[in-house]
Amino acid sequence: MTRFTVAREIFELFPEACFGVVVAQNVDNQGESTEITNLVRTEALALAQELGGTDVREHPHVKVWREAFRKLGLNPNKYPSSIEALAKRTAKKPELPVINKVVDLVNALSLKYILPMGAHDMAILPGDIEIRPARPGDIFVPFGSTEPEPVDEGEVVYATGNQIRTRKWVWRQGEKAKVVPESRTLFFPIDAFYGVTDKAAQAARAELAALLEQHCGATTRVLWVDKATPSVDLL
């Protein structure tokens, strides 16, 4: 049995934090999909029209992460959340590279709902998944690299054992559990805050599950984690 748990320390600092979760099995991530490519293009253009010429940092869905990062002692200009980086880039140039069906779906929905959304291969890095403060001995290999980089003790991370999946909460995913065409069993977290992005996270969760079933032949489960339910079974 594999569990997803958010540590008590996270909810002590952010009692309003909540997490939509999609678990997908028997995923067919091979080949390309014209429908998904068109969806990415549509959502990129829509975001550019909505946010082009504005300060992306002031959008409520982005601003909430800047405030959360400041509360954690992070400079959000140096460490922008993944959604801030994606939205800024797309607002300036509404084009995204085609990577694979699953990653493209996640990018499209991240833009549509303006939310940070992760995608993790559960087979490459098996074991329970936690959001917790980093500890001595944790290891993070940046995306596209083979060499680990230092992790700041106490920073919020997604982890399996001592292997860090994502640094600084929703700043940067690593190489160890990236989604590749051969990925078959996947975990998708959608990080949110009650009162700001929880409704969007619920909608994104439902749409992602439906699109994975439609375009990737997946079997999916949707889950929800918050202070009242800090741990759920994934598999």
C-alpha cells in the first residue's frame, strides 16, 4: 500500500492548505495526440489573452503562492512557484513544447486553472509520498541532471524516503520521478488553499482524471487531502 501524507508542520503554518490528487494506472503515454496538442495551444492562447500586458504576480492564484513562499522565508522573485514561472512565460509567448501526452495535459490544465500541478512516476521511485520539511541526508537531482544539488534543511519538499521529488513545495520537480512515455502509474498533486484556489483545484482534478481516461486509457482515482484528512491511500 502506498500513501500520500502531508506533515503536521505544513498545516501548522498553512491550516488552509489543501491538495487535490489524481492517481492514474494503466496509462498509455506513448505517441502523440492532436487533441491534446490543440488543447495546450488553446489554453496557452487563452492565458496570454487574459494575462498578457498585466503583472502575472498580482493574479490571486499566483499571489497566494508568493505570500506562502514569503511565509516560508523564501524570496518569490528568486524562487517563483511553478505556476508563476509557467504563466509568465506563456503570457509573453503563448507556445509550449510538446513533451508527452501526460505532461502536455498537465501543462494545459495548469494554464487553464492557473494552478501548480505536479506529475510523478510512481514506479520509477516507489514508496510513500510525503510533503514535509527537508532533513539532513535528503537527495535532490535537478531535472535533466545526474548530479545531486544541496537541499536546504527545513524547506518544504515532496519526498519519497530521502529522495526529493520537488523542492521548495512547488518550485521545481526533480529528475528521479519525471514522467516519460513509458510511465504507467502516476501521481498528480494539485496544491491549493481554501478560500482562494480550492474550487479551481477540485475542477482541475476532475478534468484531469477525465482527460487521462479519454486520451490515455487510464484508470483513475481522485482524492483530497487537507488538515482534517492529512493522509490517504494512493494504491
